[in-house]
Amino acid sequence: MTDKTELDLGPQPIGGIMTERNLKPHDLVAASTQQLTHKMVSRAAKGRRLTINAQLKVLNALNAASGQNYSLKDLFSY
């Protein structure tokens, strides 16, 4: 691949937050009011680079499922 953008960025803080709050990808999908998939949530936790739109969907779903008010900086290290 000649593209300089790294796609696999390693485990992200969202994975720790989900574990800490005992949340599964399905919990975020169920809490989402947008079109969020299990695959998006799993990729976010594993460290695959997501588009800003997908990041915002995951953020909104996590805030809804956890009752907290996280920001993108809390969830992603890129």
C-alpha cells in the first residue's frame, strides 16, 4: 500500500471505556438513533481508523448507552 495513512492504530481508549462500563458493541448499536453497525463499534475498539462521521456515531451511541458525556478525544487517540 503506497498510501501514507496508517489504518490499524492499535487498541483505542473506547475499548477500555466499554470494558469499564461493561458495555458490548450491541449495547451501543441498540442505544444509537443513527445507522450504527456492530462492525463500526468493533473496528473503533480495535483501532481501525474511522471516518469522522463514524466516530461521531460511535460517540453519540456511547454517550447514550453510558449516560456520560464523552468527547472524541476521550475515545480515540488519533
